[in-house]
Amino acid sequence: MEIGRNGESGTHKEERAVGDAWRGKLVCLRAFMPEDADVLLAHYGNSQTWYLDDAVPYPLHLERLRDHLAKRFDGDDGDDVRLAITTLEGRIIGTIAAYDSSMRHGVASVGLSITDAGERRKGYGADALCVLVRHLFHERRYHKVQADVHAFNVGSLALLRHLGFQEEGRLREVHFTGGRYCDSILFGMTAEEFDTAHPEYRLEWGATEP
């Protein structure tokens, strides 16, 4: 995706489509639709997906998952939101969320899962997280985003560090999964840190004079 591309005349920048706000270099973010349940059910058939997220639940029922997605689609939880991650061609590959958001303090937590195991480590997660964080910082005026990750989830730890999140602490033995307790690693990033690390994600709206 090109940002602030010059027009043919060279005298002003092109206007940008509103839809670009939810489009990154590799992915788009969109609301869930009930029909996404069939795809996600197949993804969540891989127990490792649940294991990396939190814990392995009982097998999911398709209708229950459809009801869950319908509520997410119809509901209004303010800045707490869960969205689908799709490729630029529209194929759903994961989910991403902002939660525990506080407009008073300007802080929100973020998390994501590339539920399609075959699409991990291809840059989709990093791009999706930058698109969501950009929205929280540039449209909702949040000051900071936070994330907590299981200490054994080396992929997510590497992703956050690569994006410039700062490690801020460790909670010892606060999650139980796989027959053992594990630590949670806490990360944070401020709006200023994001803009410095990722200037390519800034959107420039409308036509402006040079």
C-alpha cells in the first residue's frame, strides 16, 4: 500500500479511500460475519491454536460459534472490538482484538491469533497489529497499547519485540495450560513510539497543497 502517493500533476497528493484505514500491506481487518464460522471452526480444530492463545477448550459446536460471531457483528462494545484478519484477496486467516480499553486513561490491550496455522510467520500478524494500533492511536486518541503473552509463545514474543513493543514486566505462574503453570510477559507501546518506529503506517487524508 502506498501512502501519500503523488498525483500525476505533481501539485497535490491523491485523496485516499476511507476503506484504506483498515487495509495494511498484506491484510485487511473487517467485522465478523456469521458465515465465517465454518472457516474458523476448521482453524480451531488445531489444538495448538487454542494452546497458544490461552488454553484448550472442549470441542466447539458450529452453531454456538455462529451465534458468537453474530453477537460480535451486531454488538457495540465501544473500543473493545474483535475483528477478522483477511488477506488482501479476502480469505480469512485470523482474528485480532482490542480489549480492556479505557478512554479516560488512553490505554487499551491488544491481541491477535493467526488461526490458519499454514499462514503463520509470513508477516500477516505484524501488519494486522499495526493497522489496529494505528486506528487506536490516530483515530481514537489512545496514548498506549499493551499486550501480555505466555512466556512459552516464542512467536508472539518475537513479533512484539520486532514491532518495537517494550517489555515491561513478568507475572509469574498466572496461566495454567498443558498441565503446568506459566508466566505472562507484559509489553507496551506508546503512540509516539509507534509513530517513530512505523511512519509508513501514517495515513494522509484528502488533497493537500505541496
